[in-house]
Amino acid sequence: MEAYTIRVKTLAPAEHSVSVTGSTSVAALKAVVSTLVGTPAHRQRLIWRGRVIADVDTLGALGAHGG
């Protein structure tokens, strides 16, 4: 699967770029974000299109894609 870059915005406010694929799980994305911002994955809430997304979802299943 082809990799693409997404932007993760925090409440700090800060913005980080993360390289992912459609098969990347939300749990894996939280692990990456944890290393970037220092917030443990279990304390994060990621929001996509106005809703909190579940750890078991993949970015591809949510409709995220490059471009």
C-alpha cells in the first residue's frame, strides 16, 4: 500500500506530519503521536470528520487517503 502524509493537530496548538498507509490502524497512529507529543496513547482522542475514531479502525476504512 502506498504511503502518504497526514497532519495531526494538537490542542497545544501544534501540528505534526506523520507518514501512514491505508492499513495503518488508529492504535498505531496513536503510538506515533505519543512519541511526537509525549501524550500516552490511552489518553489521546483522535477526531476524524467530527467524530472520535476507534483504535481498531484503519485509516483506509475511515476514508483517509493521499492526495
